[in-house]
Amino acid sequence: MVTLNPDYRKVKQSYLFSEITKRTKAFQASHPDAKIIRLGIGNTTEPLPEIICDALENASRRLGKRETYSGYGDEQGNSDLREAISKFYAKLGLTIPVGEIFVSDGAKSDLGNLMQIFEKGSVIAVQDPVYPAYVDTATISGHQIITMPCTPQNQFFPEMPKQPSVIYFCSPNNPTGAVASRSQLEQLVDHAMQTDSVVVFDAAYSPFISDPKLPRSIYEIEGAKKCAIEINSFSKSAGFTGVRLGWTVVPKDLVVSNTKEGEANAVWNRRQTTFFNGASNIAQAGGLAVLTNEGQEACQKVVDYYKNNASMIRAGLGESGITVYGGRHAPYIWAQMPNGMKSWDAFDKFLTEANVVVTPGSGFGSQGEGFVRFSAFGHQENVQEAIERVKKLKF
Ligand code: MLT
């Protein structure tokens, strides 16, 4: 008998952001004149800098000529891009050799795919609230999930799990916008070393960090190469949400218990060469332009634009008497609703009374109940308008 993977029955019928889209579309259909402003999913809105558009265009033109056409590239990514990523780490004072860098079609794919290299039934520890893709992909992959509550009381830095685990950790955090300090990341790495745990560090939002004292990579912490994998993305830093490009670092020093140094790297390489034929060569050419000095400068301006939106949202919600967290080194503002209002009730209120879409905090886990997440990705004038509308609401 053929059966579907029963673990799909363990996850909610629709993914959080699909559910929000469905509800928003239903509201729009019944209120065709409503000018809805979407601050729900963290979807970039600003145009790509010229230097990146040129690189994407030239790469597609090269495909149109016999002399410059290219087909499959290396599954691990083109060597020039991997070298540029290695240099990106060098600017942080870190040595990450090309052989430890794997280019992907985005962080979301890899954070799910990584679940395949751990034995089924492994314990996956996630922050609660958490980006739902970690939980859903872990469940579908047959692992056990344990949660690490992150609340205002613990400054969104959790107590570490008691048992050896694969610890998914995101900083700057989606959804709370909290950013971990160096000493907190030292605790995380120490804990992983002492308990034979592995950290999967999601650094997708690191370009939003503006305080040089805050680590942008887990490898800034001593010993992390022995216990941590890092995922990164061009989505939020360079507007590649639609282009699709990211990377994963699996250090050769990483030792998963009962394996030798280099084995985790080799297993991931086997996974990628078997299941993946490499990221789009056009996207990789764009990524190379992102990592030039000029590209980095241009992308940082766009990140700063979103950070300015985040400040506006923080200020506006504060004026409305809503307690806000995050949004300083992250594009997300974690807003605690007054009077014990539930997350989905708040979602409905924002949608129906202000025509503003937010993400209900409870969709990120039980500790998110009573919160909603505002995304700072949007045109500035829309964010301004959304805030003006929200300020008129009575709670
Ligand atoms: C989010 O809104 O949490 C993210 O944009 C989703 C994603 O990056 O896939």
C-alpha cells in the first residue's frame, strides 16, 4: 500500500502566511473599495539597485549567446560567488573557506532541507515564538519539537533545552525583532558544546544590525565552528525575495556526536549534490553584484529605508499605547496588545477597522498569543498611512 507521509497530518492545514493571504483576500472581495496595506509577511517592496539589475540583465543576455551560454553549474554554487561570500566573512574578521559555503535558492529551503541530515526523531529545539517554517519542516521530517519560551520577562533569550538538541536560533529574530548580544550567543555556543547539541543559526536579518558590538554571524563566537551551521539569505538584505538566493555554512570542524570532523560537511554536500542542481545562474550573478562594495552600499541604503519604517511603526504604536519590542536591529516590531486582546482578534480589528494586515503572534507559537507582528517592509508612504489609521483605533 502506498501512503502519504503521515507527518503532514501533524501540521496545520495551511501555512501561517497562506492563511493570512486567504483571510485578506476574502476581506478584499467583500470590501472591494478598501485600500489594504500589507504589513503582514515580510515581503520586500523596494526596487533593486541599478548595479544588481545590470548584473541580472547581463547574466540573462549571456544565456542568449552560444559563446557565453552556460547550463548546470556546481551544485554548491559558482566558485566566484562562494569566494565573494568567503570575503564577506573576512570583512567580519572570520575565516570561512569556500569548501564550507553552499549557495542555495534561499534560506527557507535550506532550513527545511537541513532537517534531512539529522536522524529521524531528533530533538529540534525552537524559540517560541518562532518562524513557523522551522516547526513545520521539522514535524514533516519526522523530528520531535521542543520549545524554548522567549518573552519580555527573559528579554526574548530562552533557557537552553535540557537534552542534546538541534537548536534553531534566529538573530535578529523573526518574529520578535530581538537581537542576541555577544554574551547571549556565547551562552548558546557553550551550551551546545557542553551538551553535544548543534546550533542552526539563522542570520537572514543580520544586515539590520547597526550596533557594531552585536554579532552578525555565529562564527564571531569562539568555538562556534565546532557546533554551528549558519544560514543566510539575499532576500531581506538585497531584495531577493523573488529572485531567490541564499547560502549555508557547514564548517568542516563541526562535529555532530558520533561523527568525525568533516562528516557533517560531507553529508550536506551529498544531500545538495543529490537533491539540488544549484541556484539559478542569473540569481548567482545578481548575488555577486550584491557582494561588491558598490552593491553592499546600495543594499544597505535599502535596508536603512526599511529600518526607518520600523522606527516610524515603533513610534506610532507607542503613541497608541501599545507596548512594542524589536524593530531596532530588525525589520519586525513585536506589539503586545492591550487589555489581553487575543492575536487573531487583533488581526481582525486591524484588518477590518484600519485595513492594515499584520501577522497574529499566536501563529508563531503559544508565547505569541496576545501579540501581533508588524513588518517594516513597505513603501514609506503606505507605512505612514497605516500608522495614521492604527492611531485612530480604540482598544
Ligand atoms: C516572514 O514574514 O516571516 C518572512 O518573510 C517569511 C519568509 O522569509 O519566508
